[in-house]
Amino acid sequence: MEEKFIFSDNIPIYKQLLEQLTEKIIIGTYEPGSKLPSVREFALITGVNPNTVQRALTELEEKSLIITKRTSGKFVTEDKKIINKMKKEVLQSTVDDFLKNMKKLNVSKEEIISYLQGK
């Protein structure tokens, strides 16, 4: 599996890593129950400091998207309800951002709907 992580300068790296890992779990790149690379492996894959990787993984664990098995490592949750809940949260956030941007551009709901129906 080829890993692609891209980072920009305007958002903290751990937040970007958290977002990208969440996306990879939601879309199934990391399947439910699958073992994740170790912190050191993630650091090598991403080119990010291990402490930054650990911070992102800790937040994923707090959101119950991953679990730690003491001697075995970190695994994606097998609970598809948790993954689907996170998918809905990401969708809602994305839609909210989109609508906020459209409002800034003075695009009406009717224009948005018309455009989407045309696609």
C-alpha cells in the first residue's frame, strides 16, 4: 500500500496528519481491524517527528477510531458505527465550510442547487 501524506504550512502538522489519517480510515485505506504502522514507521512514511505522529494517533484514539493493544500495536476500530459517525461529522463540516464560502461569494441557495442539479 502506497502512503501519500501532503502537508501545508498554514495548519499545524499534527492536525493535518489527524485529518488525513481520519480520511484514510473513513474511505477504507486502513480497514476496520487492520494494524497500523508503528509511530516510528509513520514518522518515516510521513517525514514527520515521532512526537507529532504520536499526538495525532492519541487524538484518533480519543475519538475511538483506533485502539491500542498493549503488546500488539495500534489497530483501526472494528466498530463501523464509530467510523460512520466520524464520516457524518466530516461530511457536515465539509458542507458547513462550503456553505460559508458560498455565502461570502453571495451565491444563493437556489444557485447552488441549480449548479448541483446540472452536474
